[in-house]
Amino acid sequence: MPESTVMVIQSPHQYADIKSHADLDPFDPQRLVSHRSDEHLALLHQDTLVARCSLWWKDTPKSPHGAVGLIGHYAAVNDVAARSLLEAAAERLSQCGCLRALAPVDQNTWRDYRMIVSASDHPPFLFEPYPGRPSSQPFTAAGFQPVAWYFSAMIDQHLSTQTARVVRARARMQQLGIQVRTICLDNLSRQLEQLHAVATNAFRSNPWYVPMSDEDFSKIYGDLATQLPLDFALIAEHNHKIVGFCFAVPDMLQPLRGETADTLIVKTLAVAPDRRYRGLGQVLLEEVHHRAFAAGMKRAIHALVREDAGLQSISRRYGRPFRRYALFGRELSS
């Protein structure tokens, strides 16, 4: 890409002096601080910002193959700019001692990561990462290959379904004394502390897992809890302790398009790893389906399910995948 230069951004205020291309997705530079980016790269073409990304090489996922670097906050106006940026990012991570790069990942897998690789006519939904222009072609052109696959499934016919195995599991949970209720704003901080513990234990075996502090978790989910309806955000308690949760909310992007918010987004499902709670995740999932149906919801989306995870078989029982995503990786020279 002629007349292009890569500028290293060290602080948010540097963005004030940069003219951004009209087709580049907007970006809040304060995320460089809140997401603790180690560095930010801006690709300028004739003094106009045409592509950007942040880099992380500290506090990144552990790998037996060596240090892992992350590329996130990614956007580009076209594939040519994207490839130039990704090649520069990979080179910079290699200079910082990384032997592998993953992209796109915004700091860690608790935040936005992966990108759409097979589209559908359904518009972007709440919590969907990188829903705009990104193409996978620049990643493969820059030497990246998919290292993990994900899908989102549409449930539009079976919200009221009562599965026999879930009926049996629900009876077992009731015998244990497990109670299901919605998250409430009263004593929210204590609930978030317990939710964090459940999520940490449930997800620690996931690829590229990095622990998140109580403070960061409370900030992310605390903001969501105060900004979004909680009618379908369910928690399961055993002896007054949270042992599972299903975080689901209406798709609040629908009203922005002039539509009724009649689609439920199931964002996170987690259960404490205890044999007594086997089947609790399915109980929570079916319960949230039933509540959505009773409230007049027309459909639900199981968002961003990893294809090699246990939840994929559960999601496929109720609905059909309609969008696919990938996380990309590349080996770096030492």
C-alpha cells in the first residue's frame, strides 16, 4: 500500500490529532486505558487513519509453545490496509518475544474476540463481536489460520419445548434444594463476586483463558446489569450460594432499527464444576427459553458457542446455527 506508514500510539490523546477515514469503524481511544493495551498501531495513508489495532504481550494466555501475543481493537477500511496492519502487528509482537499471535482478541477472551467468517441475512445482534466490515481474507493473506471455531444458533420454534431429560434434571435440582431466580440490583456487588467465582471455575479450562480480577469482572457485568433489562438473567442458588447462572437479555439493537425487542440473546451460561449440578446448565437454559416465550419473545439466539464445547450439542437440539466465527492464529519467528 503506497504512501502508508505505521504510527505507534502510546496514549489516547494522540488520537485527537489524527484524521480518520470516513469508512473506518469508530473507536473510543479511552479503551486503550481501560483495556490496558501494551501498544496501539495506526496505519496512515496520506495522513488519514485507514486501519488500527491494539497489541498485548503482557498478561496474555499461557502456551506450552511459547509466549502469546494478542491483536485486538481491530478495524480497517479495506483488505489491503488490513493485511499491511496485520503484518506490522505480527512483526511487532515477534520483536516483543512472542512466538504466537492470536487475533482478533480485545485484551482477553472475557471481552470481544473472534470474527464472522460466514454471514447470514440476520442483522448484527447485541454482544456480537466485530459485526461490521471485517473480512477473514487479510488474516489468511498475512499468514494467519483459524485455530478455533464458533457459531451462533437461532431458536425460533422451540422456546416452549420441555425436554424429558431436562424435566428429570429439574426434579433432581429441586430435591437438592436449588432455587432459580433472576439477578437483582439489591446487593449486586455480592452477587457479582459469586458469579465471578462460578465463571472462573467453569471457564478456566477453555483455550487461551486468562483470569480476570474481581474488579474488572464487576465493572463489565455491573455495567451490563445496570444498563440492560434483567428479566431473563437467571441465577441458581444452593444453600444461599450461587452455583450457576444464565445471563440472557433482549436484543437491544432491535429498537435502534425501529423493531420490537422480541429476540433474546443468551450470552453466558456457567455452572460450578460439581457432579451434583450435572444438568443444571440445561435446566437454566430451558427455563430462560420458557420465560422468554411467556413474555412474548419470538426467538432466542445462543451466542458465540464454541464448536468443540459441550454447549454446542445442547444448542443444536433447540435451534440451527446461522452464523460462524473464527479465532485466528499465526506462528511468529523467534
